[in-house]
Amino acid sequence: MIIADAAVRQLSKHLVKSRREIYIVLDEFDLEWRTPDILQFQEWWHKGFSLEWIASYFDRDIDELAIVAIDQARRGYICIRPYGIMKGYEIPIDPNTRKRIGQLKKWYPEKYILFENVDFYWDQRDVLLFDRLWENGRSIKNIAAHFDRDEDEIALLVIDRARKGRIS
């Protein structure tokens, strides 16, 4: 229900602008996770498991787990690993991160929504303009300013368009 309410709010904002075709970023991904699975992801991340292994355990596309990692890092639930998404060694969890993880359990007792405050809806014309800007070498920060959008929204659009072979 939470994801549906957020989707209706975001979509209605775009329908007011125009009746042009709406493009939904990462529409093939399931952005709703069980909270215990997110907590398991966090544990394995801090223990040094590779993103590829975690993706295979959850039977999800590795790009979907990359989205989880981005969301978790942005919200401060996981620490940046010096070896990135590859298998590595266990990293200690600092007290602030541990506190945020404890709050996650209270705020999301059953379901966790990735990027719940991000607008996944775009006008199709803006997506095509984005493709041109990206191919012309514009940065995520620059494109975000152009569209007056959050940088996370642009980063997610980059992943979406690259997965679909629209940008390189």
C-alpha cells in the first residue's frame, strides 16, 4: 500500500504537467523488500560478501542489488567498502550506522521500500533529452540541475537506460 500511495502522488504530479507519454524508471525491478531481507543484506555486506553472491542468494538481478546498495549507502545503513562490490573482508559497523539500522527495524517492521522519496516517473520527451545530454558527456550533477531533479533520480535513470541499451 505504501508503494502504491507514493506512486499515485508522483504520477499525479506528472499528469498535471501534460498528457504526454509517461516513462517509468526501473519498471522491471521490485523495489519493495521484506525488512528481514534488507537486514540480511546489510549483515552480509558488512561481512564482506560479494554483491554477486548476495544477488544469487536472493535470486535477484545483480543490478537490482546494486540499487539496494546505493539506497542503503545513501541512507547510511551500510558503510562504503574499500573493495567495492567484490568479495572482501569484514568491516566494522560504526555506532551511528548501528543506531540507524535499529531505527530501520522500527520504521519498517515488515516491508522496506527502496528510494521511497525518489520520483521514478519521467516525461518520455525528457528521457530522450536526457539520452542526448548523457551522450554529450554531461555529468549527473549537471543533468540533475537541468531537469531540476535529485541526483539520485538521474543516477537511477542512467542505470535504467544503460540496461535497456539506450546509452553507453
